[in-house]
Amino acid sequence: MKPRRILEAAESLRALDPATTAVARGLRKVVGHGAADRLLRGAWLGHPVHPLLVTLPIGAWTSAAVLDLTGQPATARRLVTIGLAATPPTVLTGLAEFSGLDAEQRRVGAIHALSNTVAAGCFLAANRSGRTAAARMWGLGGLLALTAGGALGGHLSYAQGAGVRRWSSLHAVGE
């Protein structure tokens, strides 16, 4: 099966609808439509914050894999830690965006979130495993999950247009 078809198949997983609808409604109640929403969704920046923040864990974890392969495991471990530290704000902004998606986008967004949760869990396990073969295996699993999550995030943004132009209706904090 072609990668594009796999990504498109995520859009038709209607079985996810009850859960994703409930999560989106719950998030909307928590985030609301005020200052927290504008902050998390990037009204102050003029576009969503989530795509900007994802570069931190992706870059740190990808660089860590390269450094680990080149015999620099201590530096790689520090980068994994940086990626883990960048994950909570990245997740928060992603959840704020999730709350405004349509049904097909929520399906893809849910699998994107699950893939990235698996990636973060793998990198956490890699960090806890120290400088062992198990740590390398956890890191490889994390990279695979991160790649799947990134592909789904790209599909969500570029193929489905999630968040495109919707942010323009938000006003910057303090405006």
C-alpha cells in the first residue's frame, strides 16, 4: 500500500468519532474561547504555535539518533532529555488545535497524537535505559513512531488544511 493511501485511510476511521468528538468538546470547555485559547492557538503570532514547537522534539530526537550512531551517547541522551522537556508545551498547543478540527481531521489528529505519544514513551524508555543496546532499540522505536506521527501531522496540515486560515479569526492577546 502506498504511503499516501495509508495516510488517507486514517481519515475514514469512523470508529474513532465518538472518542474524538468527546475529547474535542472536553478540550473546548477547558480551553474556552478567551485568552488561553488565543495563547495556545497562536493568535499572538499570527498562525498556530504547534507547528513551530514540534521542531524542538523532532530536531532533538533526530539529532540524538545521529549522535548515538556516531559514538556520542552522552550528548545523544542530553538531546533526548531536551526533546522530552519540549514535549508538554507541544502537546498543549496540539490539543488546543485539536479542539477546533472537523471529524475527518480529528481522526487523523488522534492517530497523530497516539503515534507521538508512543514516540515520547520510547524516548523516555531510551533515556532510562542508559547507554545500552536496549536504549538504542527504544530510540529506534521512537524514531519510527515519530516518523509516522510527523507524516500524519503533515497530512493533517497540508492535505486536510487543518488550522489553515481558521486562526485569522482569532485576535491577538491584548488586542
